[in-house]
Amino acid sequence: MAKKSFPLSKVYTLLEPGPVVLVTTVGKTRPNIMAMSWHTMLEFEPPLVGCVISNRNHSFDLLQATGECVINIPTVDIAEKVVGCGNTSGTDTDKFNKFGLTPKPATHVGAPLIEECYANLECRVADSSMVDLYCFFILEVLKAWIDPTVKEVRTIHHRGHGRFMIAGEEIALKSKMK
Amino acid sequence: MAKKSFPLSKVYTLLEPGPVVLVTTVGKTRPNIMAMSWHTMLEFEPPLVGCVISNRNHSFDLLQATGECVINIPTVDIAEKVVGCGNTSGTDTDKFNKFGLTPKPATHVGAPLIEECYANLECRVADSSMVDLYCFFILEVLKAWIDPTVKEVRTIHHRGHGRFMIAGEEIALKSKMK
């Protein structure tokens, strides 16, 4: 299914609920994928996302070198692949190949979109002043994509040691919140 | 139900899944409550939490003045109260009174615990160097509490404009992740 462009002003609705995401970066020989749960919105528009990528991860070096990545949001149907990406290292594994994930070219960055994820956010590093102290990167979302056929968004939410909550029923309450 | 002390090393399991939380602060005349979704873990232990509290919120001033707060984690049974806290301002509203929430003394900070929330994290501001640019506070969790009777943790996760996903079924996958 071809993904549709998604308004930058609504990107916060994808990340606020706290899904596990897959971060793709590009390296000299191949792109890499890592699983990440430590992220937060920092600004609505242009959307800024803060995230922790440990300097023990191969993706840390790639993100530092290129200043670009894609945040891909998976749903429960590919949960096994997500955990697989979390259990392996890009230093010795081609994760796209190993887990049967499909890289697609992005429009604004060199890192690829993961086709099997229902949403993709093309990002560049906007502020790296907190990287030394906390491995905390501030990313600007340049372009967002979404699969318009996914209506019930069953994202997965990590609770530690491989236990995940799946996003369940949705409720609507009268809110003045954005 | 009396809450039990919860190990600081496991605090990340409460916040990683991205629940809406209620932040309590203490003011000159009364404590305040705000709803928040823009938070992330930054370090396992001692647990560091990064969060955005807008300078348009009354809680911003109270947190700046006292350097202390409590992160309270609600479940869906009090979702209406959570949205109520988000729709009102502490400048003219006593939210504990208006929404029938019960303040309990904390052990390490002046801000109160919300009794009706299943978990409570007593925090102090550890780093405010990103407050001017992003209203981003780095908090250290000093003490954590949990209601041991809550087995199925039905936290709520904001998707924008009052739409919330409720944490649903849980799955376990073989993970090397912490």
C-alpha cells in the first residue's frame, strides 16, 4: 500500500502515546535499524522529537556521522521483527535482510523508510548539545508518511524485558488539549 | 490500599510505555496538578526522566520555584479526572478539590502524591539547562511507590484532542532488552 503524506502538525499524535519505534540510519555498507522506546515530543510544529540513543549502539555512530534518521512506527503484527532488531547489532548483522524488512527511499534524508511500518518520520538532528551528557538527540521531523489503510492502530509499548502492552480500545473525552 | 515502595531500578517499566501522567507541584496556597504526555526516560538508575512542561502552565512556575514534583500515573478508571486536570488551570482552580483527588504527603519532596493514581514517583529537578530553549526539565526520581493490587495496568495514552488509547493485552517476546 502506498503511503500518504501526513501533516507535520499532527506528528505528535503518532508519538505521544509512547510506541516502540524503529530508528533507521544509513552506513557506509548498509542501512541499520534499532528499536527505541526513550523518546518524547518537544515541540508541535515544526515537530521536534527528543530521543536517547545509547553510545553503545551502532546507530549512535551512524546518527552522529550523518545527522539523519527515520523514525518508523511498527504495529503488533511485526512485533517479533521489532524484538529481533533489538536483540541484534548492526555491526555484524544486516537487519533488513535478516528480519525480512523492506527499505524504501526517503525524500529528505539518506536513511530508508521501513515499508512494513504503518508510519515513517524523516528526521535530521536539530540540536546535539545534550548528546555528550545524556546521549539525547533533538530531531526535527522534515516529512511524515502514513499508511491510510491502518484504522485500528495497534502499536506496542515496552514494559521491560520483552513484555509489551498492545494499544487497545480507544476512548474520546471532552478535552481542550491539542 | 497502602502503596508499596517500588525499586528505582524498575521505574523505567512504568514510564517507557508512554502513559499520560499527572504532575503535582506545591504552591504557596495549594498544590497543583497538570496532565502531561511529553516525557521520556533518560537513564535507568538513578532514574532520570526528561519532560516538557510549557511555560504557559502554572506548574512551570511552581516547578521552577521549588525544584520538586511528583509524577503520578493514572489508569483509565480516573480518565475523566485526568482530562479535567488538563482542561483547567491551577491559577484559579484547586484541582484536588474540584476533581475529588486525594493529596498524600510524599517522603522526599514537598509536592503531594495523588492517592488515586496506581504509581507515584517523587522527583527533583536534576538539570534545568534545557528549560529556556525547550521547557525541558530533567528530573531525578528519588522514591517510587506502587499499588500492589493493580495487576492489569490499564494506563491511558493520548492521541490528540482528547482521544486516548487504553493499554490492552500484554505479550511477552524473547528479548535481550532491559
